[in-house]
Amino acid sequence: MKPEFGITSDAWTSGNPGIGGARVTDLKGNQLDFHNTPATELHSNNFFELLGISLAVRYALKNGIKVVYTDSQTAMAWVRNRMPGKNVKMDRDMLIARANLIADRCEKYGIEIKKWNTSEWGEIPSDYGRKSGGKKVA
């Protein structure tokens, strides 16, 4: 059953690594927060997915929301493990610090990060619509 409560986060990149950003929306796709990096900063797509979760958790804290959805299993694992995978070298120290901050805030304030079920619910509402395939959520 499609969620009725919570917020979503997603990311975009132009290249991997590349410039990119992340945004947070409600379940109807209304933008609540976003961050785009300057053209001089290149990061991986998973970096931006983690940034999106971070923005969503920050928004959730300020607005009493308890559920954040993401379509990134990798970024969820980084938060759960409090670090990126062992093969991630780029931005490693920054990613470890951010993953720990997110995990600490979620534990302290009871915020859940859940996987968006794209195959059942369609594209995550915060999707930028930049990829082909998949169905867009109405």
C-alpha cells in the first residue's frame, strides 16, 4: 500500500562523479528543500543520495515528521553502517561524518528511513525525472 505519511528524498548527478544535487518533497511531489552543488564540486551519485537523506532528516526534525523515504539502498546502508562501503575512497571522511550524524539524529528523535518501493508505487515523488523508464507517480 502506498504511503500516506512521510517525506521523500532523491538526488541527481551529471556524470558520476559529477555536479549534482538533492531535494526533499512531500508525498505529492511538492518541493520542501533542495541543495545543488557549485559546478566546481564533483561527487558520486551516492554522495548526493546521502545528502538528500540528510536534508530530509533535517526537515523532518524541524517539522515533526517521523518517516523519510529514499529509493537509494546504498545510501540507506551507509547510514545503517555509519560509513560508506570499503571501496569508496572519494569524500570518505565526509561521508562517514554525515552518515553518523544522520544515524544519531534518527536514533535520538525516532525518525525512520524507509525504502521507497518503486516497482509498486512508481517513481519516488522527489524524482527529478531525468532517467528513462520507470513510471512517474501522479
